[in-house]
Amino acid sequence: MPKSHGFTLIELLVTISIIAILFSIGLMAYSAVLKQGRDSKRQSDIRSIQSALEQYYSDQGFYPLYGVSTCSNGQLAFNASSPCKFKDPSGTKTYMNSVPTDPLSSNPQYLYVPFNYSTGAGCDNVSSNKICNGYCLYANLENASGISNPPDCSSPLPNGYNFAVTTP
């Protein structure tokens, strides 16, 4: 009887199964690394925004108001469709050339909420008892386990957000 030179169907199925299992394990690990990278970018963005806000506060004596679609005239906004510059109220000093946005367009953008510490409410930077002297910055991390949020920021956090930082 002649010897056959080849693999049996069982041997091929076992090999393909092992390769498929290894591939799925690798894909899960790669997905976790991507999530961790996006979360690191979010936290880095928040630190950059905090730094710009502190420079603004040092110059102006108050934090900017929240703007929906513009970053000019002392307002801070997050709009993924049109990144903007974060400037002082006169428009002469730029604090950020481009306000960062969330790495995933499907995620809610960062949320900035200024407030007055003494009233605990909103601020307008016009009357002395409504100066913006505090803020909360919110983001949506993909892995927020083990993170504690500051007590100054609203609890529960706004819908869609699971991470917050406040005035240093």
C-alpha cells in the first residue's frame, strides 16, 4: 500500500481551530490596547484644557463662560465639526490653538461647566457675586473603573459622562 503524503481532514480542522482561537485572543488584546490609548488621550486632553484654563484665570481673574459654538470672546466650546481657538475676551491672546475633541466621534465631546463656588450655581462674569471661579470638565472614558470623581462636580455626572476633574 502506498504511503500518502498529506494531512487528514481532522488534522486540518484542529490546526484551523487553534489558529482561530489565537487570532481571537490577539484581537481582544488589541482592542483593549486601543481603548486604553483613547482613554490616555482623553486624560491628556483634559490636562491640556486645565492648563489653558489656569492661564486664562491667571490673566483674567475668572474662568471663561461656556460657549456652544465659539471659542472667541472668552467662551470655551467643544465642537468636533469645527475646532476653534480658545482666546481671551479681547481676542488678542490665544490659550489653545485648537480645543481638543474626543478621539471617537460617536462619544460625547468634552463638557466644560463653569460655576461660582460661593453660590454653587452658574456664573456670568459680570456681577461680582457671579464670577466664574470654579469649573468641572467632563469626559467619557471607555474604562472608568476605579476612578473617583471630585465632590465639586455634580453627582450623578451628566448623562453620557463618567469622568470629571475640577479646579486644581
